[in-house]
Amino acid sequence: MTESKAMILGSSGPNLTADEIALYRDERPWGFILFARNCLEPAQISDLVAAMRDTVGRPDAPVLIDQEGGRVQRIRPPMIERYPSAAALGELYRRDREQGLRAAWLMSRLHAFDLIKLGISVDCLPVLDVPIEGASNVIGDRAYGFDPKTVSDMGRAAAEGLKAGGVLPVMKHIPGHGRGMADSHHELPVVAASRAELEAHDFLPFIALKDELMAMSAHIVFTAIDPDEPATISRKVIEEIIRGHIGFDGLLMSDDTSMNALKGTIGERAARIVGGGCDIVLHCNGVMEEMRAVVKEAIPLAGEALRRAEAVERALGPGDGADESALRAEFHGLLAVS
């Protein structure tokens, strides 16, 4: 089999264009990611996912989506029910820890039911960022709470629920986006907290879940560690903090290359992501000109990155065979009493 390149790509719409098919076949992305623009109705989504995999000749090529609940839910009613935000589940946890943990597990298990039916194998969840007061709302109610313990406990429950259903989780945004005072989609957040503050707060949920197989980076500068480069492209942050202090040895993908927290052309950004030590370059918006720039810089999966990618592929598999209607009723019952 022809080797894959270290990149995950999006597509422009509900069906692959001829240019997209040619690009994917020639350049062999390791995986793909879906957004709302790609998701019109269930049969179409399933067909799109199958077509993506067909272009690379890998029937189990990972297909990702951001299906968190709340504001970030790419597939919405009437296709899939609208789920509550992480903050709403966190509020239940604060009132009754066991009920909160069960709700987090159940919601992820329901996500897995929803996604597996469509062929989607990876959900970019849980959000392990721990916001501070006054931080940008880009995280906001996507976080389970304002303390590392709540976020760690609920994030673990969410990850376990996905895996029980045969969907793999992606922790985000390592090593922590909670102190960002700007939205990294539009500008670069700079965090001036000391390393001691970061270790006592922001990094803890990622340490708690360090054995998960995938994580997505944060486009944030931590001046106490590397004052010049955001974590996504900082070899010092990746080696010293993510791989070292946190101890994460799974597949590290960048956050979206097209986000404006990163400077330079798309090609320059992709090159710096590769050079900084991320295993996978993520590009989401499906713009052909940008994808062509990314594929010029992405490298074949090899070495440690290949080992980590293969570990992900081995973990893809069937769910636990649970009764969907029973779990859905239990989840709705928990929320009704909350």
C-alpha cells in the first residue's frame, strides 16, 4: 500500500469535486475532517465518507468531526438531536458528581451511535481547556468547568463514552487554551502566566488523560516557555511540555492551519507545523488552493509519527453493542431532573 502523508484534509461541500478526488489520490492524506457544509443528510454523509476513503484506498482511513454539543456540533437537527454544552453537563457534575460523570459518558456514547452510522470514526472531543475569568469566549461553555478536577473527570468520562461506542477521541487544545484572551481563529492569543501557574492549572487535565491516542494543539503563545512561537509550531513547547512534562506520546495534530493565529502563507504555516514537531498537519476549510499549498509541505508518515498513527488505526473498531434507545432515554432522564 502506498504510504500516507502526515495530513488531514477537509473538502469544500457535500460531494467530492473532481479536483478533490485527484488531489486525495495523488497526495494520500492520512485522514479527513467534516464540517457542517459537508453534512446535508445522512445518506449523503455516508456516501461522502465512503468516497473520501475510496480516494486513498483505505477503507478505515480516519474521518474526523467536531461533534461536541452546544455551539460546536457540525451535524444538527433534524439529522441528529441537539446536545447540551459541556458547561451544562459541568453544572450537573457540580450538583451531583456521579450524575454529571454519567451524563458526560452517555452523551459521548450517543455521539458514537450517531457518528458510526455515518462512517465517522473520530470525534474531536473532549475539550480539556480550563478557562479563567475574562478569557475569550472561543472556549467559554465548551469547557466543563473552571477547575482542572472537573475538566479532568468529565473529560475522561467523555472520552470513555466515545471509545465504548467505537469512536476515538481527540483531546483539545493541548497544552491548554483556557487562558487565551483572543480567539485564535482570528488572532494569536499570548499567555503570560508563569510555568508554575500553567503546571498547577492548565496542564493538569492533559496529564490526567495523557494515555489517549490523539490530541490537537493550541495556537497560543506561552511566553514562559517560548515567547516567540505558538504551541502548534514550537518545538520547545511540543518537546518540553507536551511530550515531556505532560507525557503525551499519542498522535499530535495541529489545530486548523487556516486559523489566523498563525502567520505567513498557508504553505509557510504547514512547513512550520511540520518543523515544530506535530505529527499531523490539519487543514479544514476545503479551499483547493490552500490544500495544494499544504500538500507541498506535508511529509510522508514515518518514524514516531507513523507508529502513533498506526496505534490509532489499530484502535478503530466496533462498539460495545449497547442498547441505543435505553441509553438515550437514560440521558434525557438525567437532563430532565437537572
